[in-house]
Amino acid sequence: MPDDLIIRPATEGDLEGVVALYGQPGLDDGEILAFPEAKAIFARFATYPSYMLYVAELGGAVVGTFALLIMDNLGHLGAPSAIVEDVVVSPEHQSHGTGRSMMHFALDRAREAGCYKLTLSSNLKRERAHQFYDSLGFIRHGFSFRMDIPHEEGRAA
């Protein structure tokens, strides 16, 4: 972990940096969420139990982010599970320990919550990301299924 890297819950003041990270090629390909919409979605996060957006900050700048959901379960004898979503690190900070630090942080939060597993999904095209997750000890398990949901023209998704 870079010595001065801080991983912490995101604040509204971090949102511009966070949405800029998602505009990278291979993620949202240069498109970013409008700030008012990002702000409204971020405010809704507070209504989810055990759902948090985190940022990795280096020298006062947001250089990475991820969301972590700790989910209660009736199966697995009531043990919760954790899901990591929307993982991204700025290109200039990739391969310098930022992503590794973020995933260790997420794993520690899941462990503290008594989770029996931590999962994430990654697009099949993101082979470099897959190598990264393999190096962290994630195991390729099962299949991920997806169904895109079409929306009527003019209606919000």
C-alpha cells in the first residue's frame, strides 16, 4: 500500500472525482454521470443498510473507488455475504498497490461483518483485471448471468 494512501467512505465532495474515474475506456468509455444525478444517487446510498461507497485518496486526490454491500442472508445459516462493485483506479495509479489496498480493505470489512464470502464480477474483456483478482486469491467460481433491461425512450433507467 502506498504510504500516504487513505481508504475512507466517500463524501459528496468526492463525487466529481469518482464519476471522472468511471469515464475511463473499458468502463463507461468517456461518458460520465451528470453531477446532480450522481449527487441524488449518492444520497440514496444512505438508505441502504450496509452499503458504502469508498474512495482511495492519495495526496488529497481521489485515485480509486469501489462500492461494498454487506448483505444479510437466510441461507448459509444466516451468515452475511459481501459484494464489491464498481472497482476502478486511475490509470496513472494502476499497478502501484492502490487496487490491492482497496480489495484488502473490502475483505477486512467483510471479515469484520462475519461474511462467509466476498464476491465481485468483472467483464470478460477485462483480462488484466482478472489477472489482478487472481493474484489477490479470488477464485473463479460458477457463472455470472446478466439480462439487460430495455427501457422506453424518454424514461429513466
